[in-house]
Amino acid sequence: MITVPFIITASLLFRKYSRKAYREVRNNVSEVNSYLSENLSGMKITQVFNQQDKKIQQFNKVNKNLQKSYIKEILVFGIYRPIIWLLSMVATILTVYLGAENILTGGGLSIGAFVSFYVFVGQFFEPIQQIAEQFNTLQNGFASAEKIFDVLDTKPDIEDEEDAIELNEFKGSIEFKDVWFSYIPDEWVLKGISFKVNPDETVAFVGATGSGKTTILQLIVRNYDIQKGEILIDGIHIKKIKRSSLRKFVGQMLQDVFLFSGTVKDNITLFDDSISDERVIEASEYVGLNHVLNRLPDGLNHEVRERGNNFSSGERQLISFARAVVYKPSLMILDEATANIDSETEAIIQESLKKMMNISTMLIVAHRLSTIQHSDKIIVMHKGEIKEMGNHQDLLKRKGLYYNLYQLQYDNQEVIESV
Ligand SMILES: Nc1ncnc2c1ncn2[C@@H]1O[C@H](COP(=O)(O)OP(=O)(O)O)[C@@H](O)[C@H]1O
Ligand SMILES: [Mg+2]
């Protein structure tokens, strides 16, 4: 019985150190995994910039950390198990020694009692040894469970307010009232933005990169909460509307179109089987995606590879147009893709944009001013502020920022066409 406190002490110490060791192992395993996944998908960039040696060094470093933490874990367990074993030996030897002494000096202990005591000590320690083995597995499990609970306990940045309402209908009116917003405290990205969009209107945002156009679109689907001012959706404060119900009415066509693994059709219907093939074909023709599909041997059933990298960015944008048309949202949000659009796809995109403006309310960030000439309202942004607002003709007459931008693109156009 003397050994019991030692066993408990050893176990408590083991618990503390082993949990720490396992936590380290888990963290390092995820470190190695994320390093691998990041670098395998970015392999081409590494090769283009000839950074292989540096990357290999970095990998060796995270790998070494993992190795170290594994060794530490084994070390902790390697000390604990022998200690338990040692304690059981000490107890056995003490029993034999004290028992034998008692019998030899005639202390009244019978040989039968001595033998059974000896057997009991063995039986007492056997389960303790076994528990010690399992304890190791248990600690491993606890460390993993901690990580899982960490993920489960992660709160979304933006939560619905308790009295948030379900939006049953969205006519498509949006109002910004003196909206101030920053991603990083005190670095204002939007400074006092006010504008109003009426149902079925098309409103375009133009301005240099970084002027805050994408940010405005993000705020309308409430990917972020604003710090000052008000955003009204059909006259209702945006924070009073359930986020999921808001998004039901919004079709987003963003700069980086995300495609899932599956067929082109799956990506248009978003795996909703209740959408008929006819509707998908109709939508594809409406947005001009059929020109792209005709080139593929299996059309709508063509497989989309991981993240859609077997489609050009223009083609991906067209797929997202078809997706939006199938779902007939009350509000369409479009952030025009800028990079890598071949002139043929570009012409198709322009054509289908013109048609889509008639479907519902549309907010569009356009880089080619020719796209947006027919919008009801054009908002010219500069460093987080609205500098000009009006339709194409009004803005040209003002001879301000928009006029200059237009001249610039117009001149380029002429140069390109005369070459
Ligand atoms: N997630 C983000 N975190 C921090 N800053 C951001 C983030 N997204 C955009 N920004 C910054 O906000 C400003 C406006 O960006 P953005 O709205 O994307 O401009 P635009 O679409 O007009 O090019 C830029 O200065 C940009 O660096
Ligand atoms: Mg942008």
C-alpha cells in the first residue's frame, strides 16, 4: 500500500507531461500537413521563382519539429511505464521480504496467508499496469478531442441578432447611409458612403483598384459588419435580417468564381436535382455559355477538375452567370473578372451582361466602361469615397473623373483597333 501514493503521483505527472507532448505532436502534424498542401498546390510558382531549395529547407524545419515532439512523447511514456513497473516490483519485494521475516521470526503469519498475499499483490498491480498502457492512448485521445472542440467552438465572426427576421420577399432596394467601414481598426476603407438603389435598377461602380468597390459588394451580403452608418435592405436594417435569408435572394458572381468538383451542370444547379435539364440549357443559352459547351465533347456533363482549373477565368464567369440565371435572384452582384479573358469570351460576357441587367436589380463592378454605359446609375469611387454619381451622359458632361477615365479607355480602344 505504501507504493500507491507513488503510483498516483507518477500518473498525475505523466498526465500533465503527456498531454503537453501530445498537444505538440498534434500541432506539428497539422503544421506539416498544411505546409504540404499549400506547397503542393503552389508548386508551379515555387518552380517559376526557383525557390525549391528554400522550400525544402523550410519543410525540413517543420518536419524536424514534428520528429522532436514525437521523440518527446515517446520519452515521457518511456519513463512512466518503467516507473509503474518498478513500483510493482518494489511492492512484491517488500511483501516477500516482510512476509518471510515475519514467518522466520515466528511472528504468527501462516505460510498460506503469505502465499495468498503474494498472489494478491501481483493481482493488484496487473490491472494498474494495464491501465497505464491504456492511459497513454487515452491522453492521445484527449489531446485530439481538445483540437476538435477548438474547431467546434469557433464562433462565426458575424452572428445573427436574436430578433433577426426571416426575409420572405426582397424587392431589390438597397440604401447606404453614411457608411464607414474598416477591415483593420482606424484604417478606413469606406468613408461616409451614401447611395440608393431602387428595385430593378442597374448600378455600376467604377474606380481604381483599392478604392473600395469589392468591399461595398461584400457589405451588402453582410460578409462584414460596418462600424458606422446604416445599410437598409428594402428599408430594413441589414443587421435585423437573418444572413441566410438575405443570401437566398442574392446571386453573387464574384471575381474569383469558385467551381466544385463535378460536372458543369452540377456547378450550375449547385447539385439541386429539382432543377430540370431544360432550365439549365435555357440558362446556358441565355448567357452564351453554349458557345463554350459546344466546344466540349460532353457539353454540360463535362467534368470540372479541382477548383475548375480546366476552365479559363472568363469561362468560369460565364458558368457563374448561368448559375445566377437559373436561380433568378432578386439582386445580382457582379464583380467583373479582369485577368485572362480572351477576346472571344469577353465579347460573349459583354453580350450576356446586357441581357442580365434586365432580370432584376443588379450591382456591377466593371473595368470596361463600355459594359456599363447603359446602367441607370454609375458611382465613381476614389479612395473610399464617392466622387461622382449619375448616368453615363451626365457624368461625361461633368468632365470630371469619369470623363477622364472614359477618354483614357476610349483612346486605348482606338489605338488597339487601328493596329
Ligand atoms: N480582407 C481584407 N483585409 C484587409 N484589408 C482589405 C481586405 N480586403 C480589401 N482590403 C483593403 O481595402 C481596400 C479596398 O479594397 P477593395 O474593396 O477590394 O477595392 P477594389 O475592389 O475597389 O479594388 C484596399 O486598400 C484593400 O487593400
Ligand atoms: Mg475589387
